[in-house]
Amino acid sequence: MRPHSARPSFFALHIILGMAVCFLIGFIASVAWASGTEAGATPALRSSLFDYFPARPSLRSDTGSGIAPRGPAIAIVIDDLGSSEARTRRAMALPSAVTLSFLPYPVATPALAAEAARDGHEILVHVPMQPLSARHNPGPMALKVGQSPEEITRRLLWALSRVPDHKGVNNHEGSRFTLDRAALEPVMQTLAEKNLFFLDSRTIGHSKASLVARAYDVPTAGRDVFLDDTISASAVARELGNLERQARKHGIAIAIGHPHDVTMAALERWTAAVAEKGFTLVPVSTAIRMEEARPTASAALLPSGS
């Protein structure tokens, strides 16, 4: 009869290997636990294991929207929606990454905003605010300098209640209101409480809106380009080119437009070719997160608009 081999069996090798792995994990855990407690940190399983074996990096560069921008990112917001159903629906037919901002006072706003949200668009409340010139009428229930904080809050809550599924706010007019820190404070306090962001339309170059928003920890950014300050096909084409240059320079750019026929026609063509040009179209909330993640935000102060 053949003598038994002196080599360990295959089963025994598995046992020895398993014991070695368990010892290694236990040793790492004890070292991490000790180093965490010596530094005054609260010991946790993550400290003991996951710091030594990091998770695979996420493929998503933006955890909020699910869109991972490839190349420069562009956000486009269409303002003044709700007043004309035909114009609003034309804006709603743009790609769902285009953000839509609804005026609170039109009768059709609640139904149209809810439908746009179901179609996948990000929704903003286009809050009427006091302009510098009395010739510009921001509409009913506008926020004005000199109103009490309680009145400003009441009017803002009314506006928010009129636009379902909203994720944030931007100002309609507001060149006077956004200059006044005291008037802006109840606005930003309310947005902070409701976990909403503020997009400064920058209807005036030295707006204080983003400054006050940051003081209340409200996510914020300002638009970089008005697409249709001048309402003509050539002007909109020129501003789209400006938008592309801003995006290439800074990695992200935000534009605001309105549902004018020339603007819609230009955007219908431009959005169809945006990927071929190397840009990613993103909702404005994604753009704001990208802006805030940069070491220094690009505070371009561009001509005023509505």
C-alpha cells in the first residue's frame, strides 16, 4: 500500500488560506480602530474597513440629476411660461434637460407646470420682483422693497403654491428688489427652509441675490447669457455662440431665454446638434451644483434682461 503524502490536502489549504484572510482583516480593523480613537474620532465600521478598501468610484459625476456631463455642460432656462399656452407648449417640446420657469399668476400655470414636470423637465417658479423702472410691470403679487418680511414671505409662498413640482426659483424682473439685502433675506430664509435653490436672472449687474443666498446656505448661481435681449434670429444665434464660448472656458454656462418664436426656432435647431458639438445639456440644478463645486465661480456680469 502506498504511504500517505506529506503534503496538506486541498481542503486543508482552503482552511489555512481562510484563516489567514480572517487574521488580516481583523488586524486591519484593530489598527484602524486604534488610530481613530487616538485621534478622538468616533470608531465606525467605515473607518475600520472601507477606508482601507475604497469603493469603486461612481460613474456619475452628478448625483443629483443622474446626468454625467461629458465635455462642457450647458443649462438653458426658458422664462415667462404659463401666459400663452401655445408658446409654453412649444417650450415643453424642447428636450427634457431644458429647465422651464413658470410665472405664478397665469390661470393655466398649475396644469401646464405639472404636465411639464411629468414630461421630465425641471420646473422653476419665476417669482415677480420689483424692477428699477416703473414702466416695467412685473405682474400681480410682486415682491417689493419696503414690504414687511411677513408680506414678502406671504407673497413668495403664494407664488410657490401656484407652480407644482418646482425645484427652485428665479426672479422675474427684480432689478430693484435684488439690490436690497434686507428685502432678500426673508426670500432666502424661506428657500432654505424648503430646500430650494435660487437662480439669479441678473437683471442688474450688481445684484445682491447670490450673496444673500449663500449667507442662508441656499444653492445659487447666476445666468451667464441672455439669449434674446434683442429679439432677432441673428441676435439669438450670436448669443448661442457666446454661450458655447462661456461653457468651453468655464466648463459650465447658464443661459436664459423666453418663448419667442425666434428663440424657440433657434433652440429647436441648436439642441438637436448640441451633442455633436461636444456639449452636454443639463438641468439648471446640475449647473448650480457644478458652479458651486468650482474653486471660484465665474461671476460674469452681463447686460440686463427681463
